[in-house]
Amino acid sequence: MTALVTGTTRGIGRALALHLASGGTDVVALGRDAAALAALASEGGPRIMTAAADVTDGAAVRRAVEAAGDLDLVVANAGVLLGAGALWEADVDAWWRGFEVNVLGAVHTLRAVLPRMIERGSGRVVVMASGIGTKPSPWDTSYGASKAAGLQLCSSVQQELEGSGVLLFPISPGMVRTDMTRFPEELTRHVPELADLPDDAFTPVELVLGLVDRIAAGGLDPLAGRFLHARDDLDRLLAEVDARDGLRARTLRVAPAYDGDPRA
């Protein structure tokens, strides 16, 4: 199996690249920091190949994908939290940069990998989403808006992929302890509890790795297009899939607007 993972110089992406390689997968690891990529390759061994690319640079992503050859699994993981604070006070350039990395980065990744997968009639793509995209995100509007856009993007693209043999999985890792969850002062001054969260507030990264493993192995194919969380009871969700109503089973789970919301 060959996988491509974006955003691999830190956090979940780095852990995922190392995990996949340790399990025998050939990994193409994308990131912006050449020194960090070199350290990743040194730690991960010969199964990790690296490519320096900014996911907001479509041409660079496309070149990396073309060099990678046939891909069985793609994880669009690259993401940032920028432009925090009240919208009218936030640095608008940082706000937009965050939105671009989180949304345009996923778009460039999908555009680069999907044509070859469709031609082959197979492939699985994971997009790192967030539950923040399903509810208001005050003081963090760039990240929240970008993750909402990502969910809508995945829901739409999965319908475009119907019948192609290519499956798309938007997943939420939960709040994993990484550099990103060392929240900036622009956010913690409004939400001070974020500055000192207990360990049990964080999702163990192993749950995220296990979720991607099950997707890669094909065990969650009936749930393609459905928003999955690393803490979900995946066996229960699979058991709920009704073969007579498969399309409904693969739609996103949107939070109800109010108790008894008939659209939930």
C-alpha cells in the first residue's frame, strides 16, 4: 500500500506518517519544513519519502502527487489555527491564511489525487475535519469557518464520486495534544480554560491512528462520506447501516438546531 499524507512535519500528520510506515505502508510525506521532513524520514526509515510542498500551492502539490505514482490512501491533514480573537480585531491576513491552508489546501490535494484514483477505480481519501465546523466558533472564526467549509466540501465531493470506486472520509480527530492545541493568547484571553486543559480533555492520538487504519483496510467503506469522530463507536455505526438505505447512511451527521429538529 502507498499513502500520501499532508502536514507531516508535526502533530497528527507526523504521528500518522510514522505509524503507517511502521505497519508496512510506503508513505509520501508532504510538508513545508525541509529540515523537519528530513528528521521524519530519518526516524521513519526507508518507507518514508518526503516532498517539500505548501498545500496552498496547487502546482507544488500536483508535482508531488505525480512523483508519488499510484496512491491507495491519501490523508489531507495539513491545517493551522490562525487569526484568532474577535473577528473585528483579528489580523485579517492571518485569518485568511488559516482559511486558505485548511480549505484551499484540501481542495488542491483532492484535485491532485482524485483523477488518477478515478481512472483506476479505487482509492480512499481522508480529510481531517473538526466538530468545530458543526457549531458556532466564537473567537476562532477562521478555523471554525474553514472546518465548516471542509465538511460541506467533503459531502459534495463524495456525491460526485458515487460509482467511481473512490471513497472520501471526513474525520474529526478530536482535540489531540499537539502544537496546535497550545492555543494562542488571542484565543485564551477570551476562553481562558483553554490555557490549562487537563489531560483527559484530549483525545489520544492512537484513536486517530486506529480510525485511519480501519479506513485504509476498507472496513469502514459503508460509512464513506459520513463525518466520523475518532471516539465514535465504529462497530455500532456499521451495524446501523441499512443496505436498503445506504445513501442516507453515508450523509453527514449535522447537529440539530433545536430539540426535535426534524432535519437532524
